[in-house]
Amino acid sequence: MKRKGRPATKQAELKEGFYIELRTKGSNSPVKIRRENMAEVDLAMEQYGRSKIVTYLGQVKDGKWLDGKNKGKKTA
């Protein structure tokens, strides 16, 4: 089924918050999950870590990564 209409020209920006990346073992397609604070990130990493590969990506504020893997880069 094809999507109708014109494709977006501007990439969607990430919301402010803390991001982790989840991958199923043996898979190449990651899923990004956002949490409001670091305590929630730690809880999510513990919860998903049992069955998935979890990577901390960092904190996003004002369209930039403040820490983590992409520190100092823009989100889009």
C-alpha cells in the first residue's frame, strides 16, 4: 500500500528529554525511546536489558545532544 501525498521535506525534530535505543538481539533496526528524567531511563534500561540490547544515546535540549554518544551534535 503506497502513501499518498507529498513527502515531508523537513526532518522531524526530537523532543527534549533523555533517549535510549533498543535493539532485539540479531536485529539491525533500532527503536528510540524518550524518558523525562534519568531515573526513568535507568529503570527502562534495567527493564529492557533482560531481553534487548540497550544503548544510552543522551539528553536532548534545544535541538542539541548534551551528552552521550552524539554529544554536541544537532538532532536533525
